[in-house]
Amino acid sequence: MVFLQVLINGLFLGGVYALISLGLTLIFGVVRVINFAHGEILMISMYASFFCFSVLGLNPYLSLIIVIPGMFLVGILIDQVIIRPIRNAPSYMQIFATVGLSVVLINLALVFFSGDYRSINLAFAKQVVHMGDIGISLSRFIVFISAIVVAWLVWLFLDKTDMGKQIRAIAQDRDAARLMGINPNKIYMITFGIGSAMVGLAGGLIMPLYYVFPSVGAYFVLTAFVVVVLGGLGNMVGALLGGLIIGVIDSLSGFYLDPALKEMVYFVVFLGVLLFRPSGLMGMIGAEEMGLK
Amino acid sequence: MLGSYFKNMGAPGVYFPSLILLAFLAVAALVPNEFYLNLFFMIFMFAGLSGAWNIIGGYAGQISLGHAAFYGVGAYTSAVLFAKLGLPPVLGIFASMGVAVVLAFIIGYPCLRLKGPFFTLATLAVAEVLQLLAVYFRGLTEGSEGLSIPYEPAWYNLIFESKNVYAVLAFGYMLLVLVITLVLERSKLGYQLTALRDEDQAAESLGVNTSRAKIAAFVLSGALTALGAVIVSQYVLFLEPHSDFSVNVSVELALMSMVGGLGTAVGPLIGAAILIPLGEFLRAWVGGGIQGLHYVIYGCILILVVMFMPHGIKALVENKYKALVDILPRFGAAACPQPEEEVHLHFESHEAVTAKEGRPLIAAHEVSKDFGGLRVLSGISFSVHPGEILGIIGPNGAGKTTLFNVISGVYRPTKGRVEFDGQDITGIKRIHQVCHLGMGRTYQIVKPFGNMSVLDNVMVGAFCNQAGSATAREIALEVLALVGLLDKKDQEAKSLTLANMKRLEMARALATKPKLLLLDEVMAGLNPNEIDEAIKLIRDIRDYGSTVIVVEHVMRAIMSLSERIMVIAQGEKVTEGLPREVIADQRVIKAYLGDGFELA
């Protein structure tokens, strides 16, 4: 019974990781940039949600209507201002640029909001529904369901809509897509926006559950790196699956080993994946470019 | 190295930077002011530490965002051994460097075999995990409270009463890293790293074991970082996981190299000399009140440098520096600049034979290659004898380049066997091994090492069988003379015309002294004159003793060059024979033009 409870906790936690990783992996798959400031978008959205609650008195679930479009714009801004001028530069330049952005954002938050841990006190966040011996936290359940729904919606969007098809075309072959009349810059911009909006949703949903502080993004995004590599860089289904797996590993190792060592455990998983199956569980977009095929 | 240094002592390019370094040393040894000594200590240390980062991040182009791992592990290993077991840090340094080497292997082996962002992600994660472990193992590290190193001044403890000694020690560390970097720059490994940074696959084809080169650079970089960390911790005398393993350390090291000039020996020095005083100033001026502000400025600098000054400050001041050096007087033996050495062609034929009988040099047996469900090559067999020139023709998409890729080890065949020089090479896993067996190749889509000079490009190839730089240089100059690029040897490869890039491709492959040379459409895009030159060049290459396989669309060239022609279409071998037989063959005409055409 305890095992089942730990398992469910892990799955729900995995939902958080999946939600953060989905945006990261989408951006990588299409724009071919690892956004090292991805965690900072999470941090910004958590602060946004926090201030909506503490200043405007908005329920965090309601403030998503502000946070999600806001992060969409932040993503577009990052892409156009920082990534666009160095789109054709060697990839390490893009790494430097996003790392620089991450350092700026973390420390700006430190300057403006100080290093204090802040949280919001929401009665709903503490509600637990009991089914037999198993307790299910409602707010965590919402995160879990959202992850699955968002993954499904994005899949629908990529599969069915015209824009989605353009995005997939760019992801598969930039040059061929450009020859078909697709404007890559527009696609990169929108993809960056969508990926950032997804992490914005994550930030809004986990605000009732976690503390926010300037480097909170780094804490989550490191896990997200493990998740996207495990799932296969650029692969959405992989990110969902990888997120849930890492969540369960996190929960199991936290319970049966030691909470302080759980990062250690999934780092071992990370190195193992790189050693034995670097294209990840679900294979990877552009694996040839990475020298994996 | 040292000999040539003293020989050229009188040249301004040598004595001027030496005097600058000497001035720094004098300041470190003599300045009494504690504030400035501290500043100089930090500048020297970070110049060295960033220089260590630069070996993997700048020269090899593998961005590590986790050098804090080496820094922290280095600092903690010697400090724990000293504080808990009383082992003097002079010995502890070796333990620190040893642990760093092991760590570099653990991260490097899985990640550096792969291209893409894996390495960067892994380094970032390792530093973070080590930080957690440093907090967790309180028994050793005192956890978050931090570890104090007992103040026991003694040379073997690397703890001194005078800050001057620390500053001189830091200067020594910086000099060590600088000298190692300069030696590396001129060594085989240095050339290989710069080459693989620009074009991984082309480097492999020239015999560079890219994984091993990257891991070697990473191990060296990690060990030097750990060494520096010990010196800093014996100065600060306090360690704390959240600062010693902090990602800020990693970013700072990268930032200094980036600002100064990535992949240059002097870059990290310039970067540290600018950023350390700036950081101290910001901390003193605004940092007291507002936490984090100076990192905001660091981050902005990083973004701005990437966007507007990607080659760093070194590139900005280089010309002014050269102009300054030029007007300085020369002294002694170096008084008159040495004349350009002359290049004597003695490209020897290693095996000037044309044995049409006996064992073929290369033989493919029933080779097939599938990509997913698509069969690109099916059951192709052929052989080439030493000294022959074989032409391969076929319509677009026939599988010619795929055949080259299978022969040269880029792809493994789905079925069939490839034998080279009597050895089965079908199962070969890495491209560079094929080169070492004596097979050179060019790429249809040219892959020059764009940021290296033409000469350096060719030297990378020459290093395939040569460890020494001087010999490699000699071979490279000969080959350049042979292909007619000698007058362009100092140009950056990316500035060449397409015709010359194709020549460069050939020159690099030739410098590996191949028994067999695979030429993939080296004439596409050349004008008629250039084609004539290329035909002559390929004949010369054969006469010098290489066997040649040419894939080409230019019929004039293939007809006059080839002794035999093999035709493939849709992945299958159509026919093979003497040039005039082949072009009269109905099946060949059909393969190119379809049904309904007949020879008039």
C-alpha cells in the first residue's frame, strides 16, 4: 500500500517534470537551441502567479489567463532579441547567450525580490481525497492531468493544423521547408513562444505547491534536462514519458534511499542513457546531426 | 620549445610579452598594499583557471558549464585530507588532480563521443550533484556550515604569512597554464582539437580519433582546474559547497575566456585582467547594498560579447599589438628576420607499382546498404589493384557517395564485406581507423576547417602518421606545392574559392599518405581550365604511388583519367570495363537517359 502511494506521488511529481520538459524539448526539436534560461521562465511565471495572488488577490488557477500569454510573449522576445541575431552562429554561441540570460534573470530576481522563499497559502492546495488507504492531492492531480492534456493538445496542434505541419516540416529539414515557402523565422518565434507558454502553465500550476525563489528554475530545469535526454531530445512523447519515469524514480529513491540522494540516482540514469542509448527512449529528431545514427 | 625561446629572445614578438609578464611578477613580489595584492592574486588565479577551461571549451569547442565540479572536488579533496588527516596540501594537490582526472573520465567518456548539447548538459548536472553530495557527506565536508582549513603557515601547507608569496604562487600557476596552452597549440593534439571543433567528421577522416582527443583535453583541463582550486582554497582557508560548486564559478571561467578570446592562449589572461577588477569594483561600489547586481552585469556582458564581439577583445587589439611589436627594435641573433624556407618536392612514391594481377588493394564483396526500408546499395562487388585509377559514374542518386561512405567506414554495410589491403574492414567502428590503414578521402560537400590556415588544415592530415610538428609541417608544405596552394598557405581556409577548397580537400587527404585515395566529385563546379589542372593533378597523385577511385560527373575527366569505369544506377552495378566500352554500352545509356534512346 505504501508502495502504491509512493508510486502515485511519483507519477504526480512526474507530471510537473513533464510539463516543464515538454516546452524545452519542443524548442530544441524545432529551433535546435537548448534554452538554458528555460528554468528562469518557470521562475518568472511563478513570481507572476505569486504577485497576482498577493497583490491582486487572483486565484493562481485564474491568473493562468495572464501568465500563459505573458510567457508566450517572453518566449517570442527571447527568440527575437537574443537568438535571432546569432541563429547561424556555432551552437556554443547560443549556449553562451542563453546561459548569460539565465544569469541575468536569476540575479535580477535576487535584486528585486531578494532571496526569500515565498509561497501562497491556498486551502485548495492542501486538499487530499482519500481512496482507501491512498491519499490523492487534488492540486497535484491537476498538474498531472494538465501535463497529459497539454501533451495531447500540442500533438493535435502539430498533427492537424497548418501551422503545426509547418513546424514539423522545419524540424525535419530546415532547407527543404524553406524551399516550400515556409518562413523559418516566424516558425522559430512561434515555437519559442509556445514552448515558453508551456513552462508558464507549469509555473502557474505549481505555485500553490512549491516555494518560489530566484534560483528555483535551476532546480527544476536540471531535472528537465535529464528528462528530455531520457525521452529523446526533441521528442514530445518522450518528454511526457521521461517526465513520469523520472518522477517515479524521484519518489521511490526519496522514500527508500534518502531524499538528499535522489538527484544522484537520476543522474546515474542520465549517464546510463548517454552510454547505452543516447538517442533516448523514443529516438530523437535530427539524430543524424548528432552523430547517433 | 625552450631552446627556440632563448634563440629568439631578441625578437620583439618574444621579449615584449616576456617583459610584460616579468613586470607582473615584479608587482606580485614587491607591492606591499594588501588590497592590490589580493586583486593581483585573483587576476592571476582566474587567468589560470579560465585558461584551463579554455583548453576544452575554447580549443576543443566543447562547452563545459560544470567546471565548478573540478574546482570544488579539487579544493575539497586536498582540504579534507589536510584538515582531517593532516596530509600537507603540497601532496594533497596530487590527490586533488587524481580525483579530477577520474571525474573527467566519468563525464567525458559517455558524453564526448556524442555531438550536440549532451556534454554541456552533463557537466552542468555533475556540478550540481557534487554540490548536493558535498552538503550530504557532512562527516567529511562539514556540509553547509563550511569547512575551515587550519591556519598553519608553512611552505608544504601552501599557507603563507605574506600575501606576496601567494601572489607569486598565483603568477606561477598562471604561467604554467599559459605555457601548457602554448605547447598544446603547437602540438599534434592542439591541431586535432582545433580541427574537430570546426568539422568533426572531416577530422575523423584524416585519422583524428576525435573522442580520444576531446577526452584528453578534458582530463588536462580538469586536472589544471583542480590544481588551481587547491591554491585558492589554501588562500581563502574556507570552503563551502554553495560557493565552491556554484554554477557561477563555471560561468565565470567561461566568461573570461569568451571576453578575452575563445581558443587563444592569451584570451583568458585578458578576460581575467578586465573582469576581476570590474567584479571587485562592482562588489565594493554597489554590491554591498544590492545582492546579485554584479552577476547581472556579468550576464549582460556575456550576452553582448556573444552578439557583438564573438572573437573577444584579443581580436580587437591584435592589429594594434602587432603594429606596436613591429616598431620595436630587434636585438642580437634575431636581428635579421629569417628568409622564407624553400619547399623542395620530394614526395616519394611509397609503392610505385601498377600490379594489375594478384591481390587487389580494395575489394567489396556483395555490399548492400539499407536506410530503414530503403535499399540504397544492393549487392555491389568490385576490386581495385594497386596503382589503378577506377572511375565510378552513375546518375544522381545512384548511390555513389553512399558507396564511398561504406568503403571509408562512415556507414556499416547492411550486408557484404569490404577488404582493404588484405584486411577485413567491414566491422570497423570508427572512421579514423580507416585512415590509419591508409585510405584517404575527400567530401563532395567540402568540409574545410574554416578557422584554420590552409597550411594548418593540411598539417592535421599529416599528423595521421607523424607525431612531430616539424615533420608534419614539411609534409604539408610539400603537398601544398603539389596541389598548387603553396602561395595561399597562410590564408584562412574559409576564405578560399570553391576550386581551392576542393584542392585543399585533396591536399589534406594526400598528407595522410594514403595507399588509396577516394575522390568524391572534386571537379564539380570547376571551370574547364581548372578541370584540366585537376586531371593532371590526379594523374600525378597516381604516379606518386596512390591508387585512386574517382566519383565524377564530368565525363571528359572521367574518360581521360580512368583505366576502368564502373557504372552504378539505383544502387546496383550496371557494368564495368574500359572507358570506351562502357560509354557504348546500351545499359549505361538506358540508366542515364531511360528507354527509347539508341546510339546513332
